[in-house]
Amino acid sequence: MAANDFAVSPVRKKQFTFSTPYKHSFDSIIVRRKDNSGIHTWADIKGKRAAGEAGTNYQRLAKQLDAKTVNYDNVSNDIYMKDVKNGKTDLIMNDYYLQKLALAAVPNNGLKILNNMYFKTNEDGKGTGIILKKGNTKLQKQVNKVLSELKKDGTLKKLSMKYYHADVSKQPKVHISKTFTIK
């Protein structure tokens, strides 16, 4: 099994068995603080340089929105953020809570999350779960039992408050400005 912020998506469900979701989130965009990287509406993404890892849903969506994708292989968040700050790229699309953590880890980064352009996609709307080998329902039941216990006794909430500063064990209440279908 593997746990690494894996969205319970229709595509992944064809390849893997999933636990019940233990995290719920939404998507966001990081831009330069001083000028929003010139992005104020969804149409403004056209022609902008979107930083990300090749093949991710975020890069596929950026391309779908006519952004120029700038792909990185196995680099840390500070590299992505430095390039946005310096103008090499213009935006980073990713999970809101992960982006919030990345910004907090690098003080005085000159970046921000666009709070008027939160979004979801058809690939990430069902939460985050643990990936298991396809058909391994025995392990799935065991994992789901433990997750249920952790939720019931408040451990999931306690951990999410400690690390995310929000209860990610339940659906967030935030205005989603757009829901995309990634092609």
C-alpha cells in the first residue's frame, strides 16, 4: 500500500483499490504576490508558464487552459516557488493544503495563493485515500477499520489541525469558483 496524497479518482480506481478517504481538500494556484502573475480570471492563464511535474492532473489542466507547461523532475517545492518568484514561471496549481504548507516553509517567498480561484476537477473530488493493490479487499477492510477508529476517536482531526491547521478529515467549506473536467 502507499499513502502520498493520492486522490481517489476514477482513473486510479481502475488500477488500484482505495481506502476510504482520510483527507478532503480542493485545488489552488500560487502566483507572485506583487502582481498576481497577471492572473485575475481563468482566461488569464492562457499563455502563462505553469510549473509542475510532467503528467500530473495539474499540468494536464494547465495545458488544457492553454498555459505553457514547464515540467520539473523530482524537485522540492522551494525550486518551483523560486522560479515563480523570479518570473521563470507564473503559477503552480496543486492541492490547497500542500501549497499552504509549502508557502509557510519558505518565509518571505513573495508568493500567495489566489483565494478567488479555488477549483476542483473530476479527478480529485472524492478525497484522498491510501492506494492498495487492485482487489486486495482484505487489507482494504483492515485499513478502513483503522481509519474509522482514528476518525471516531478524534485522532485524524487532531493530526490535521496540527499539520494543516484545519480539519481535513471532512469536506472543507470554501467557495469553489470552477470545477474542471480534465481530458
